[in-house]
Amino acid sequence: MTGNGALSWRPIERGDVAAWAAMLAAVGNADGDDHDSYGEQVLLDLLGLPGCDFANDSIAAYDGTVMAACAFLMARPAADPVHAMRFEAAVHPDYRRRGLGGLVLDWVEQKAVPLHEKRHPGRPLALHGWSKSDNAGAEALFATRGYRPVRWWHAMRMDLSAVPSAQAAPDGVEIVGLTPDRWEDARLVRNEAFQDHWGSNETSAEVWSHSISQQVFRPRFSYVAYADGQAIGVLLSHEYEEHAKLTGTRDLYVAIVGTRRAGRNRGIASALLSRALADGKADGFGTSSLLVDGDSLTGAVGLYERIGYTVEYTYATQAKDLIPPG
């Protein structure tokens, strides 16, 4: 990859995580988005995500030891009916308005097609990036490149200081901790719970194993709900320690909460959340956060608002068809 003066370009490697984390922290500070502030261990875990080949499917621009921009592609396990390939991209705030955003998108679009043809030959391909809805520069860049916003996601947070004791589980339902002997039960619940969610694919056993081995996973605040001996609900929690370093407050991030169809409208999700929030408060967490589909078919936004979460900001999925259907 060429262009933009003396910058050097190469794939992201394990030895780059310090520069990568520093760049993302600068991006988050400039854009008012603490979700961009990841610690180095989180990025190391990301480099090990099954199905992601950073040696071939990532790029970063360097000015000496400073990472000025980066991008990586994530092929999806299914293309039904369209392969919605995701990508992450960012430009350091000190290097913006130099054309780096356009160069990064050039690389993403050129790299996506051969990667897609290797995974899902003959199927339609759409690229999915994202932008924070108040980031006018990012939204304008996407628009000029032919992307369109197709879905909106709310980052929500709540103060745990007034959280009451955990509510009782619904009659006939038992909520227990997510111990290793229940990991497979939790994966199967997750897959059924999210099969009708926009943009969701099934999580394989390999990816699930990776997700629950990450440094951010908090099994003490993760649970499975059972009814009549069948796993019917799940909640997984994460803690991003970099957030506490930046804000002085521990945040309990609810990464997954869902129930099988047979368990919906019974108060199971509310009971799972109540248990997590009460246990988190008792352990010293000051806030809890999550990311939710603004058009969730299960009414998740309303559920979270009733519990006490409020919207902090909104992201848009930016989509572009590279190989249109038909």
C-alpha cells in the first residue's frame, strides 16, 4: 500500500498492540467514545479470534512507532443470503484530514473481494463498517464512498448505586452461575436466542471457547437460566479494565443476554439482568453498560430502559454492496 508521505504500511502483529491500544485510546478520547479504549490484552485476544487472519486481512500505517491508521476484515461464517463482511477501521486524530481514511477504505474494498471468494464463492457480498452518529466526518466519508446507514445500535449505561437486591427468578426457573460444565448449554441458548436478530450468525464451539477464555470475560457475573431441566436463558458479562483506569469507575459490560423463544415474555431476561447488576454492585462495580440493536424484535431497548439504562450515544452500521444479489 502506498501514499501519504513517509508512512509505512504493514499488517498488524502481536508486537504492535501497544501502539494499537494507544491509537484507539486517542480515537476514543477525540470522539467521545470510551468503547474505543481497549487495553493491550483485549487486542491480543482479538488477534487470536478464530477465523480472523490478521497477517493477511489487516493493515496499519506507521509514522515511526506511532500507529496512524488501521483496518482489519472479519469474514462471516455464513452467507445467507448475503455475506455481510465486517470491518473495523480507525485513523489517529493527529493524522486526520490527510486522506488516510480514504486510503484505508481503498484497502478494505480491494481486499474484501478475494477474501470473500475464498470463503463464499458465488454469493453476494456487502461490506459493513460503523460510525458514531455524531461523528460527522466519518459519516460524510462513508457517504462519499457509497455506503449507507442500514441499522442503528444504542450504547446504554446505568448507575448501579441504586440497584436493589436481585429479584426472584420466575416460577419454575433456576438461575445458576456459568461454570465450565454449562458452557455448551450457554452457547446453544445464545445461538437460538439470536437466530432472528439482524446480522447474527451462529457461534461455533471454537469461537465460543475463545470468547470465554478472553481476559475480559467475568464468569462470576455470568449466568444460565434453566426451566424443566433445559437451559433457556443466558447472560455473559465482561469487564474492560482500561475503562476503570480512564474513569475511576468499574463498569460491568453485559455482552450477551438472551432467552430461547420458549422462554420469552416470562421475565427471565429481567431476572438475569437483576442478578448480574446486584452481584456487580456488591462487588464494587459503579456502572453497567451494553450495546443494543435499536430495532430489536424482542423489545430489548424498552426492557433495558425499564431497568434503568439510558442511551449515551448511537452507532450506525454503514453498508456497501460490493457484489450485489442477482
